[in-house]
Amino acid sequence: MLDDNEIYVVVDIETDGPVPGLYSMLSMAAVATTPDKEVGTFYRKLTPLEGAKQDPRVMEWWKTQPEAWQEVTKEAQDPELVISDFCNWLSSLKATPVFVAHPVGFDYAFVSWYLRKFADKDPFTTHTGASKTLDLSSYISGKLNLPLSKSKRKTMPESLKLGMLEHSHNALEDAQGYAVVLRNVLRQN
């Protein structure tokens, strides 16, 4: 549960490799949500990092997703501008953001790295440097007493997916879908 001054920010990203810095974040979307409703969205595509590589296995997978690849690579902007806009968007929420992702380890690693590189701060950390993150799969597992293998997007109970958009690898659509799942989980007794 959130403190009164906090808000969930459900994030989804797309990348061209497994780790930040060596590879690039290609798109980032965030959905600000209360337990009851979506209250705002952010979506940008980013140009690749100078000197970064593309992972061959990831690029082979992208070849199987031509529509998503076209979307993720058009109208990309400089990462410094995108991160500045993202920080401004987070500030406009007038609440302390809590980073939520599925999985948090992957998405937060990239977003935190980009925040520190281009904004020299991470709004998802406390004054002591501890991150305020929530892994959606782990939360589902704990709240519903399910094994982790039954709390992933493809295996979670259908009741949690009610209203969820089809997973398309469009970061905004996927973040909105995970925000729906989060709200459905929060409604569970």
C-alpha cells in the first residue's frame, strides 16, 4: 500500500540488449496510477547511446516483431532530452513516485542508469539512496500466495488480466496493461 504522498508509476521499456550502458534503451513509457485509476502517461523513444552495441540475439528477436520495431525506432529523441522530460513529468505528479515493473530488475536497471547518467538523480530513491520499487510478479506471488512461476504475464490468473491490453511490445500499451494488472491485484482481498 502507498503512503498518502506516493503514487505508483508503472514502467515498461524496450531495449536492444540486456544491460544499460553497453546497450541502449529504445523506448520508455510510464503510467501514473492510483489503486483506482490511471492519472497520467509518459511515452518517448530514445536514440541509441553513442558507442553502444546491439545484442545479436535481441536483434534477431526484433526481426520477429517488425511492427513493434518500426514503432520503437521512429521519431526517437536524444536520451538527455527524454530523461529531462521524464523528470519534469514525474515532478508534475506532485507525489513521490514508486517504480513498478514486470520485471523490476530489468526495467529499473535501465531507467535508473539513464536517470543517473543524464539527470544526475533518481527520483525513485529515498534521501538515503534506497530505491522505491515494486516487482509486479513478486507482488502477485506474495499477495495471492502463488508460486513465482504462476505470477508472470502468461501464467497469472485470468482475473488479474481483466481489462489488460494485449502485450504488443509498444512500451506505452504494455505499461498501461501492467497498470491494469496492478490495480486488479490491489483490489484482491
